[in-house]
Amino acid sequence: MRCPTNNSTTCFATLRRERFQGKVFDRAKGELKNKILPMGHKAIVAKVYKEKSWLDQKECIVLDYSKTSLIAHWIRDEIREVAPGIYLGMVYWGKKKLIHFALKFPAKG
């Protein structure tokens, strides 16, 4: 992908829209797969578990790619539910905070 501007935030947002289509969670396996590329191919697996956050030592849900992905083995996502079905997250590259993101899940019912 060629970036249309020199703004890194705009470039990342464009890359995200074109490459990352969401996450598919498998509660029974304790893992997720990222939906990537325009056709939504499921790849880039992470283990999902609860642990203390690196940010504030409070409990969060960790999306851990360190043992499941060659591509993203240095990535750790931490998410917390802030409203029913709405989660805010932080992506870490190693121990460095990289970006914030949000996830929305359909209403249960």
C-alpha cells in the first residue's frame, strides 16, 4: 500500500481499513483470529486470557500473540469493556504503547 499523505495517523487508518476487518473470538479455545484483507481471511491467532494490565495493574482481557504468531509475536493487546458490548483497547509493541482501538460486539439475545 502506498500512503496518500505524509500523515502517519492517516496512513495507519487507511492500512487498517484495507487490511484488518475485525476479530473472531473462540471462547471454548481461549483464542481469537483476526479477519484480514478485503475478503476477511481469518489469520493471525492470539491467546485470550485475563491478567493484570501493563498500564495500571488492574484486570483486563489480554490478546497475546507471543506464542501463536510469527508475524505479530511482539504484539500484546489489552481490552476492557466500557459499556455493554463495547471494549476499548491498547496495543503494545513489546512494552511500548502503540495505538488505541475499540471493539463492538453484537447485542446478546
